[in-house]
Amino acid sequence: MLRSALFAALLATTLTPAPAAAQTRTSALAGQDTGAPIDIDADRIEIRDEISQAVFIGRVVIRQGRLTLNADRVTILYTRVGENPEMQRLDARGSVKLVSPSETITATNAIYDVPARLITMLGNVVLNRQGSNLNGQRLVLNLASGATSFDARSAGQPAGRVTGRFIVPERTPAK
């Protein structure tokens, strides 16, 4: 049942930042404003309030701060705090693309664990940063610390390997 109040509240929901983990910042996504509003654009939405889900279908675009996520379909799982829904998780499926000012990551699927501030990209993951790239099956981005973990193993490839190509900047000889 589509309830316009729920839809408005869902779109107006902001994320509560978790305390930053004590890790080294290795990603340009470190310090992402996870408290910024989330804007969503899609061809269609289905609100499944009885199971606390909203499903966005068709050319989905989600923006939060400096991040943009594109996918064919995104399911948002939420809980209720009083009358207001609070986002817990976003599941993106099909042609997933995550873009920041300095990185582009593509994958088959992605999961954004909102309270944990973790984005997990799954399936044929390619990270491109200024011409350098990494390829694997699973990438975990910690938006609080900026730590990035890349893995090539999956159920179909238990012995896979991460591959990459790094662009070496041209240097001017010292005079």
C-alpha cells in the first residue's frame, strides 16, 4: 500500500553517523558525510510498509553528499522509530556503479549497511581511480575510516586473485 506520508518521510530520512573506526584512511571516500540527506530518483517505487521495505525500480540514482550510486533496482530496508522510518540497509542490484569525485566502482550488486557505514560491492568489481584500476569479486568500503578491502574469492572462485594496473605519474628530473 503506497502511503504518501511514508514516501515523504522515507526520502527525508537522514543517516546517523557511527563513531569513526581507528583505521588508516586509504580511500578518497574517507570522511563521506553519512549524515547528509539521501536523494533518490527512479522510474518506479513500491512501498511494502508491512515488511518495512521500499523498492526503487528502473534507472535508480541515489545521491548522498559526494557519492552517487546507480543501479537497476534498489531495495531499502528500514525500521520504525516512532512514526519515522530509519534506513538500515540499501541493496542495489544490476549494473551497479558508485561514483565519488576521485573513484568509480562498478559491480553486479552492492549493499550499504547504513548504521555500520559500510558499502560492500559484489561480483565482477572494478575500482578505477585516476586511470589505475583493481579487479576482484568483493570490495568493502568503510565510509567512516576510508579503509578499503578488496578480495577476489567468491563461492564460484574460492582461489581467485585480485588484479590491478597502476599508472605511474610522469616525473620531471630534478635540475
